[in-house]
Amino acid sequence: MQSSIQSNDAPFIDWVKNLIIMAENNDLSSREIESYTAKITEQATQQQMAVIVSQLLNYIRIHQ
């Protein structure tokens, strides 16, 4: 499975960045997290989900 960022992955990478910014600012409620998660899982392919998870895990690893 390829995990590099493709041009069609850009909206999902933007989603990850926005989610990280909101989390850093403590602007996420449980309802928002559920809503964001439902929306992205409906729209993303398996490969795009792999990119999303990879980006989030890299962020967590870097900021520990």
C-alpha cells in the first residue's frame, strides 16, 4: 500500500491539519469529533484513510 500524498489526497490532508489545529486550541467537542470522523470516513478511500492515519500518527509522534 502506498502512503505517499497524492493530489487527490489534498482535501484529506487539509482535514487532518484543521483537526490538529482545532485540537491544539481545545476547540473540539465530542460531537465535533464524531461529525468530522463520520464525514471523512464516508468520503475517503482506504488509501486516503491510510494517509490520514499516517499523518495523525506522525503528528502525535513528533509532539510527544
